[in-house]
Amino acid sequence: MVVESVKKVKNIVSEVFKGYASNSTGGCCGVSLPPEEQRQLKRLKEGAQAEKKD
């Protein structure tokens, strides 16, 4: 179960970097992602920040 979660995060992160690398407007990473993936990314970021606080 943890492995699946890690794979999901890895896939999302790689998609974000692909979008960032191909984004010529100089926008922030995640700008070129569809709205649903932007929400997932936001949840991941918030989760990572919460884990760092512990």
C-alpha cells in the first residue's frame, strides 16, 4: 500500500516537472496541469508540510 502511494507521488511529481520544463511562460510548476492534478499536487504539498512539522 505504501509502495503504491509512493509510485503515485512519483508519477505526479514527474508530470509536474514535465509541465514545468515545457512551460515557456515562466509560470510556477503545476500551471500547465489539469485542475484535478493541481488539486492533487496541492494536497501532496500540504501533506508533506504537515509531515515535516511532526
